[in-house]
Amino acid sequence: MRSFAALLALALLLVASVAGAKPPYVPLEQRLTAEQLQATGLDTLSAEQLRLLNQLLSEDRENVAKAAVAEQAANDVGLREKRTPTQSVTANVQGEVKTLARGSTITLDNGQRWRVNEGSLYLRKGLTNPPVVIEPGFMGVWYLKLDGQSLKVQRVD
């Protein structure tokens, strides 16, 4: 019973130390000196028992790492993602466009949907499947450019 308690304490210590980083798992017999193995009673384990203990510790280590990732993801809920360099979108609007105003939603031929947030556009002659360019602006704002005019838009999906 005493060696089991020592074994359990060692296992918990190893799991706690692994939570911060993810280097490859190193088996117990390579981590501990002969004196440490003897002091913990691990030297009395058969080869199969030692293999199983190493396997359990390795799996537990992976579970702790997964839990840490899940916890970090939960802590990041509601935060804006870090901005990465973006490229403009060049596509064609599906269907005819004659007017666009705040609240209007357009669907592009690539499947993207965008809603006009600011600005308006009126064309005397409607355009069918007109080409548009959507470019990133400052602070996460996007601008749709159509027929020489620019509208502030936001991705819907």
C-alpha cells in the first residue's frame, strides 16, 4: 500500500509538471535514478507493469494538454481574433444590381454573402452579375467597390 501511495504521488507530480509543456514523453525508468526507482518502489514492478504505467502516464499527459487547450479556448470566448494579413476578394454579384443601401445583402458567385453597413449606390441602368472588389480597410472594416463607388460592408456568413 505504501508503494502504491508513493507511485500515485509520483504520477501526480509528473502530470502536473507536464501540463505546461509538451515535449515527448520520457519513460519513468529513463527519468529516475536507480536510487529514486528503489525509493518509490518502482524497481519492484515487472516490465509489463512498468510499460503499462508509462502508457497510462503518457495518455494522462495528453488528456491534460487537451484540457488546457480547451480551457484556453473557453477563456478566449468573445475576444476578437488576431488580425492576419488579408487579401481583397474579387468576384461577381449574383443577379441584377440597381440599388444598394444600408441593410442590403448581396451574394457573390463564390458563395460569400455581404451586407451593406454604410453608404448607398444607385445605378441608372441595372447591371447583371457585375464584378466587385471587396478590400480590407482600417480596424477590420471592409469596402465593396462597384462601378467606381465604394460601400462599407460586413461579411454575413
